[in-house]
Amino acid sequence: MLRAVFLGHQGWLLSSVSTRLLVDPLLTDGFGHGGMAGSVFPGRSIDLAQLSPIDAVFLTHEHDDHFDIASLLRVDRRIPILISARSSIALADFLTGHGFEVRRVEPNSTVRIGDLALRTFVAEHCTAPDADEWDVLPFVVSDDTGQGVFASSVDVPMPAPMLRALADMPGWPGILCLANNTTDTGFVRREAGVLSRSDDTDALARVLRRRLAAVAQQVGLPRFTAITGGGWRHPPELAWVDALAFSVDSVRLASMLSETCGGRVQAMHPGRGAVVQGAELQDVSDTAVAPQGPAERPQRGAVEVPATPSPATNPTESVDEARLEAGLETFARFLYARRVFAQVHSLPTSDALAFVLHTPTSPMVFAYRPATGGFERTTATDPFSRFVSGFECWAGDLCALFEGRLAASALCYTGRLRCWNQTPQRLRASPQLLWLFSHPLHRPDVARALYDHVATSYGPIAIEIQPR
């Protein structure tokens, strides 16, 4: 028997008769390190005492919608934390420093947790080298009785070896988790103006149909397909982003997949789940997880994008320009030989790429100068016209990102950062550049500083999740 209860976003409680495994748990309201990216949606309350006892926690990768510091600090230190062996040293050091027993899990391995087997696989990265789920572990959990299987490739397509492994598992067909990670980021364009939310449900349905068809052809349809992901809403001052970013209706998506692919497909709500025992499938709910507030997104309609990005840090505080310039120099060197670097060198102007950074007084403008390996302060009355492409945000936010006081998830795709591109086919500035720059595998020392900063901001936290 295998029981799977959805906790929110992509978090699960997987259990057998005698073992309980938490996967990517978001157990508090905040979303993103320090809750700076928003809150978990749909809202729910979790009685952590009812979730006890737990045998282990499994983190599929280091992104902060899967590795949540506030949640983990509530876990008894006798409960082992299983992490991807390909995660940065920052993650392991942080957890060890807070007293956890950390077990690094290699891809293509099997780990025993009580009477559950956790089997991991290697993600395919070569087809999407600009993505950044480098450390993610697609996984399958099965019980010793051979009565239940739960499979998830998390944020990447299912690798072929994972499909082949499912074909040999006596508990399959079981539960398959598919993530809806589609968002419309058109609002990051500085010239966005008035926008309406797009609807990418049909497009994602086509992608997932192909994935389900591959599963069905090789191993048979799952008994239950769970649609998860997209489980957050932005802070109140950025509520306008909610009306634009979430471009897939998971309920309609599940209906479309069920009609065309067959089998049971459901958009998950916190506290709901299923039990698989051989050929039997039964719906379950967990009283420890109670819904709170509306579960529907804002209605589609026209939204006015604010003229100036909102700040994440205190906009009235002055910024140490020397520290800001040091961070810009590090970012400039990161750009060397990347696509943007090549595009800059293909333009006939030296005024190609810039940062426009808001301050309590007047904006600062920094122009990219590859010859010096940095950005230099410049005067420009209309930088958005003078420079071909660039980034616009608050100087304090960018400095905090560089120094590990603000997560990339709180800046890059929240409405706090804008980009402009006069000729995007020739040069394109994108938040993805800062997102990749900030990845823990690129700057583990800064990532560790961020984790410590976030943990300190919470103060003392009571341990509420107990071991078996």
C-alpha cells in the first residue's frame, strides 16, 4: 500500500503501513526564501503535530520552492534529510550546521527508508542547457509489498531510464505526478503597459499528452495522474502579477488530459490524495491539512503594469556604491563568452547593455564595458533609448542579491525587475541571466550567506515534526 497526500505546490507526504516520507515540503505560508516571493496558494493550514512521526525528508533539488528553510527548521534533527548529491555544498553545509543528519543521494541509486524504496534517476540537461535544475533527481517511491508506486520527474521531462524502471515494477500502474510550471513572464518587459493574462492551457496540454502517451505506450497509463505546481501567489503590493503570470488553468488541464488520454487525472488541492494498493485506487484526505481562503485565481482581464518596479528591500536606505560596483563587476565577468556577450560584440555601438537602478534620490545608470570586465557609472538622460537593452530595478535589491540578502526568486520574476530590448533579435537582456548567475552551484558561498540570513530572520523556531 502507498498513500500520497498533497501538501501544496510540489510537496507530498508519502506513506506505507510503517513509513512516512516528506518530499519537498512547504509547511508554512511563505513562498521563496523568507517568503519574499509570496505565499503558498491555495492557502492552507497544516497541523504539524498530526504529520508526525516522520522517517525522512527528501529534497529533490535546491530551488527554494522545494528547499524551504522555514519548514525544515521545524523538523526534529533526528530525522535525516536526503538531498541530491548534485546540490551545492551550501545546502549540505547549511543543514549540517543546523544539526541535521544529511544524506547525499546519487542519481541512479536506490535508498531504503523503512519499507519504502526511493529510486533516483539522471535528468536530461543537454536539450535545455539554459535551464537550471542541474541537481534535480527524478524519482520513484515504491513499497515493499509491491502494491504501490509513486513517480515524479519533478521539474524536468521524464528520462527514458525512469520509464524502463517503471515497466519492471510490480506496483505499476500507480500514481504519476506532473508539474504545471508554466508562467507568462511578459510583464517583465519595461514597455509592457496594459496586459491581459494569456492562456497556455492548450499548449501545456499538448506537451503533457505526449508525455502521457510515452508512458502509456511503454508501461501503461497510471491509475492516478496528479497535476501540481504553480502553487503560490505574490505579495499584496505585487498582486497585479497574479492576474498575469499564472497562464494555465490546472483544473481545465486535468479535464483535457483525462478526456484525451484516459485514466484518472486531477488538479491537486492541499490535503487531498490517493491510496494505491495493487489494482485498487481510493481517494483520501488528511485532516492535518485544511484549506484556507479562495482556491481560484483572479479573473482574467486587463492589468496596468506599474511604471516603476516595486522594491523588495527598504527603498529609503542608501546603497554603498562601492559594494554595488563590486557586485556588478562579478556579474560582468559572468557574462563573458555567453550569448549576451557575443550579441554585444555584434553591435556597432558601445552603448549596448545597462542597468538603471532606482535610489531614494535619482536613478543610477551603469553601462556594460566588456573591455574592463565590468559596468561603469555613466550619465544618461534617457537610458532606455540610449542603450539597446538593459535591466531596471532598485539598487538596494540588486546589491542584496549580489551579497546573499535577497533570493533570485524575490527579484527576477516577481515584478521587481524589468528589462527592455529595442532589438531583441540582436540583443536580449533577460531576468534569466541574473537567475542563472545566482544559482547556488555558481556561487555557493553567497548561497550559504543567503541561507544563514534567512534562518536568522526567523529567530527561534519550535521543533514540531517529530521522528518515528
